[in-house]
Amino acid sequence: MPTTTSQFLNGVPELLVLRLLRDREMYGYELVEAIRAASNDKLTFAEGVIYPVLHALERDGALSTRRQTVNGRSRVYYSVTPTGKDRFDALLAHWQRVHSTIATIVETPRHA
Amino acid sequence: MPTTTSQFLNGVPELLVLRLLRDREMYGYELVEAIRAASNDKLTFAEGVIYPVLHALERDGALSTRRQTVNGRSRVYYSVTPTGKDRFDALLAHWQRVHSTIATIVETPRHA
DNA sequence: CATCATACCTAGAGACAATAGGTAATGAAT
DNA sequence: ATTCATTACCTATTGTCTCTAGGTATGATG
């Protein structure tokens, strides 16, 4: 039985994919560049990371697809379904809870 | 060649271990309880997670050990070395950079 | 005397991400 | 013409961690 998101982190590629696609549909290759750009090159997820995430999210009904050929090159556009929106909200809430817990521990001086 | 910390997260058990030991030396079993307590039961890392982390950090020179027997039970006390302090600083900085990058992306509305 | 709490430990599985490929078309450069 | 870079898709394998599930042993409690 899968644990979904280990105990806390991981699922960051998924979080970013859902976040960016929430604003507008994109195709995989575009997303890879978009994440790099949105993070000012601080985060780079190669295609080998992003494509499997897209496929998994589509399989789970979080994303829907639309195929289009542009300049002889075929693109697969992904957009977020209602299920996907819920999934994003849950992921984000989880991420924020975990982060604040860790931040508190790290910043709190211990007794004695 | 090992990547140390994937690209961003993971290494949270390590981060917390170093953080708590920075304040005072502790033995493994104690640490497990301390993390649970410090997080108000929101985070639990079982012994099977913590012990391997301790061993790896010791192997890397980030922790030093001291053995002591109390009430017939033998304890291994860990404390942070200068190397360990550096490692914690680096881990924390990395964690914070990544988090702020992700937070920015998540919170930033995209153009059109 | 059995059970629980303390205290140590490791092996194996499972979940990701990361690397390293591979296909194919277009367009620019030589 | 042909090579190379870019666009655009894809998957299989590896690697790194976390997690579960055990196992040992002592001391305290009922």
C-alpha cells in the first residue's frame, strides 16, 4: 500500500506541475522550461522527471490531455481537473504544515 | 557520485537530528522521543530511521560518540562536531533556499 | 513470570527523483 | 547535402533515501 508522500516532502515536482498548470494548460517540454524560469534557474527538473509525473497525474484523473500538432511537432497539452485542484490543495496544505513544523523546531532554542 | 540531498528535500531526519544535538548531546532512543515531542507528535521518525542516520553522520565525522551504561542499559551519546555544525548550517541554508523558491512559485500568480 | 518500557541494532522493501538513454521532426549552419 | 541544435515526446535503470519489520537484551511493574 503506497504512502502517497512518504511522511512529508517529496512530491515537489508534482506540486509545481499542478501549480503551474492551474494557471494555464501547458505541454511537457514547455513545463520543464517554465519551472526553470519560474525558479530563476534554481530548480531544474529534467524531462525524465516531469513526464512520468504528468503520466501519473493523468492516470489518477488529476490532469486531462489534449493533443495538438504545431509545425509538424506533436504536443500534449495538460490541464488540471477538479480532482487535480483538490490534490493540489491537499499537497500544498501538507507541505505547509510540514514546513512550519520543521521551521519551528529548527528555530526554537531548547531548554537548558 | 552521490548527490548528497537529491535536489532539495529529504535529509529532514538528518536536519532535525543535527539541530537537536546541537543544543545538547543525546542518545538515539532519547532523540526519537525528542523529535516526536518537539513536533507535538506531528513528526515521528522511528528508530529504524534515526539509528542509520546517526551511524552515517558519525561515519562522516559530523557526530562523535560516548558510551555510557545507566541502570545496566548501555547508551550511546552523540554530540555534534565542528564538521557537523558546518553540515547543519549548509543543510539549513539549502532547505531554506529551496523552500523560499517553492513558496514563491506557489504564491506568485502567473501573467495572463 | 509475563509484559511493558528502555535501548540498541540491521535487512529488506518501497517510493521517489535522477540519469541516461532513445525516437523523430524542424531549422540553422557549414 | 549534411551535420548539429532545438523542439518534443518517451521509458528503463539506477540511486538515494525513508520506512517497515523485524531481532536482541536489560530493568521495572503487576
